[in-house]
Amino acid sequence: MNRKKIYLIAAIVCIMLPVLGVLYAIWDFHQPKTGPVGDGKFHFHIHEWIPFISTFLIGVLNLPRAIKLYRRRSEP
């Protein structure tokens, strides 16, 4: 597998990973919790959003470049 395919795959993973992480967090917040943990409300603080947003932006900003590099490689 060459570097351009890895670059394209990494950009797609950087887009999908935060989306799946946020969906998992929403699902986890809605699960009933017993004992001292309690039944928490769904809320994110800004320091919890920063990794999701930055990873998503890295993927979105790098995807067009990755597609352009992949197309340039595949042209005869």
C-alpha cells in the first residue's frame, strides 16, 4: 500500500472516529446508571469537545488534498 492510499484512509478515519465517539458518548449518557454514579445528564464541556472537533477538522481539511493526490497518482 503506498503513501497516498494511507493518506486517504487516514483522512477518512479522522472524519469517522469523532463522529463515532460522539455517538458512543450520547449512547453512554443515556444508559441508566445505579449506585454512587447516579443518573447523569448529557452534557459536554469545552475541553471534552476540543479533541473531537480538531480531529474532525483535520480529516475534513485533508480529505480534498488526499483525493487530489490519489487521482494524480492513478492518472496514466
